[in-house]
Amino acid sequence: MLQPMRRCLTGIALVVLFAGPAAALAESYPARPVRLITPQSAGASMDILVRIVAPKMSELLGQSFVVDNRGGAGGIIGVETGARSAPDGYTLVMGAPATMIIARFIQRNLPYDPLRDFEPISLIVNAEAVMVIYPGLPAKNVQEFIALAKAQPGKLNMASAGIGSSSHLAGVLFTTLAGINSVHVPYKGGGPVASALIAGESHWTIVPAAAVAGQIKAGRLRALAVSTKKRSPLMPDLPTLDEAGVPDYEYNAWNGVFAPKGTSRAVIRIVHATIQKALADPDVTRQYANQGLPPAGSASPEHFAAFLRADYDRIARLVKIAGIKPE
């Protein structure tokens, strides 16, 4: 009996030994300012989202969450910086499909692995996209647009923010499910996409709703449907693409917070809980609503990780359909 008891006591001692530092870290974290890397320039859409929630996180934890803008190379520079940072809880990274999933398929020598080099913490927003068309087209709804496209195969241009961009893949999903043939015309960003549609140079796209809400309201673009399974609070009168006759269509534009791989689970849970409290704050909710982006949050870090894995698999299928090859 004595030997098994000794082994048991040794095991307990080891658990206490290794649990001790984590518990101490959880009690003291954060002891200094936390860097929140945003892989976009100041004033960009993701930067605005971060600067809404970061002050509330600072208030809740009593330490500054400092936004560090690291734009360049489509966000890859900033995300790589985060991946190479110490996993001590004092560097966090904002991520989006473009950098955390799509880059894996379009960059031959991506300097980080989106799934292996990060610990997912929480969604911040999970926003809808909207299908918009050139208002000169004789289509008032999705079914009329599909009929028009089928009557003129290869004659309607699908605009996107670039090969492999979210708008490209959202469009590929639509053409696949709707059974239409459209010419893909990539542009250098969302601004040129909207301008091309307003001018009639291209004919349709699926882009984040908040990015084109002003043009829709002014009548410069015609909105047909939103990309989510539920109707948008920003445009409640628009049907979803699923409702409009494209069964199973769903494509969201999300942003979330990550930590370098190896960051303590105790720290990850503290940051996760703080994000949920910050997103529930009425002032934060109001500011996000002004951007047309309701906050999302995640039930747990594991829930966000499962969401990420499912989105990765979905995008992988779309990349294959689109025939996109890494460069």
C-alpha cells in the first residue's frame, strides 16, 4: 500500500508544481500593458473595430490594451509579427478570414501557419455580406438576376477585392449554388469594387454590408439579399440569399482575437471573459451598431476554435472550386 500511496502523493505534488505558476499568472495578469496587433493601417475597418473594444478591455482589467497597427502585404506582416511574439499573454493579434485562412491557400511561402501558430480566443464580429448589383441591370431580385445571368452566360462581370479575397470566394459560392457563369474581375480593394459597380464596369458582387450601406441608401447600388442565414439588423427588409432561392447559401465576414501558440490557458480564459464583458457593454454595442456591425463574441475559446476549423474547411472547398493556386 505504501508504494501506490507514494506515487499518488508524487502525482499530486507534480500537479501542484505545474499548476502553481499558471494560477499565479492568472492572479497577476495583466501586470503591464498588452499589445493588440492589428494587421491594417490606422483608420481601416478592422482598426476601427479594435479601437471600440480595446478601451473597455483596458477599463475592465486595469491595464492598457495598446493597438499596434502593422499593415502591409495584405495583413501578413502584422500576423507574422504576432506569430513570432512571446506566448506570454502580452501580445494578441486581430485576425480575419483573409489572414487566418485564405492566405494559407494563396501564398506559397506563408511565414506562419494559421491553425498551428495561434490560440483562438474569441470572435469580435461575425457580419453579413450583401449582394449588390449595378442599378442599370433589369433585375429587381435574386431570381430575376439569376435568370438574366443564365440568359447571358459569361456576359455579366463579378467584381471582387482580389483573387482569393472574401468577396471572390463569396461570389464563387453564389455562382456554384445558383448555377450561373460569370466573369470574375478582380480589383485592388473594396473601394474600387464599389466604384466599378456604380459605373457599370462590373455588374455584381457580394461584399460586407457596412462597406456599401451608404451607396445602397443613395441608390448608387441595388441590394438584392444578404449572405447570412438570418436577416440583417442593418437591412432588415432584405431577404437572405437562402430565402431568395439559393438554398444553403451562407457567407460571413468575421474578425477575432488570437494569441501566439503556447499562451497559458489561464490567460486565454481571462482575455476571453474580458472580451465578452466588453462586447456586452451598451456603449460598445452602440458604437458597433453605428458601424453596422453587431458584436458577436464566442461561448468559449474552444467554440471559436471549432468555428475557425469549420470556416477553414468551407473556404478550402471554395478555393478548390475557384481553381486558385498559391503564388
